[in-house]
Amino acid sequence: MAPDVILNTGLAFVFITLASLLAARLNFSSIPLLILLGMLVGPHGPVIGTVSLVLITSTESIELLSRLGVLLLLFYLGLEFSAGKLARAGKNMFKGGTVYVLLNFLRGLGIGWLFFNSWTEALVVAGITGISSSAIITKLLVDLKRAANPETELILGIMVF
């Protein structure tokens, strides 16, 4: 393994740990801090004058870890929700899930078109918006210890849909 890959991956884990510790100390969900920190020090970080905040470059290992993180978060969503719950509340979840997907898709499409003025980029943003919002909501439910609440069943069901 090349030294830059080890350094890059190590830096990513250091930043993730620092953001998670800060979030725990503030009694706050780690998701917004992780997103903000990733935007600041990641491959597309800002360059202010001659100072670049890019500390982590895009490598295969970072891309693999990012995909794995999203997959594990979605897998966790599946662990929190059972097929029996889905069958019991199927009609309500189908209606709610359809509205949820439609609203997220339209919101992402609108934002994508507003910023990029291209249908291709707008569709990519719409897809990202739908997937990432589900993962964020799941993580927030877990962080705020609301996974056992009765209303959470419907929310999780809609996201599983």
C-alpha cells in the first residue's frame, strides 16, 4: 500500500473521530459535522487565496470507504425495520413513501436545475437528495434515541419504501 493512501485514509479516520467526539460532547448528531468537515477538507474543499483546505484527496480507498459507509447506514435502516411491520402498515407506507420520494426528487431536481442549469446534473442531485435524506434521518433517529418510539415505525417504513 502506498504511503499516500495510508496517510489519506488515516487523516479521514482522524477527522471522522474528531467530528464524532465533538458531536457527542455537544450532545448533537454527528451527521452535520461530518458533512461540513468532509466539504472543508475533502477533495473539493475550498481554496482561499493561496491556502487550500484540501487535506484528503480522492483515492480508491476513500471512495470505497464512502460507499461502504452509506451502505452500512442503509443496512442499519433495514435492521431497525422488520418485514412484518411493512406488511401490517403497507398501504399507509406506500402512500407516504410515494409522497416522500416524489417530494425529495422534485426538491433535488429544482435545486439541481437552479445551481447547474442542466437536466443531467439536476437528475444526479435529485437522486442524491432522495438517498442521502433517508440515511440522515435514520442516523438522527438513532442518535436521538427515538428508534423505539411509535411514530418512528411509520417514518422508517416510508424510508424503506
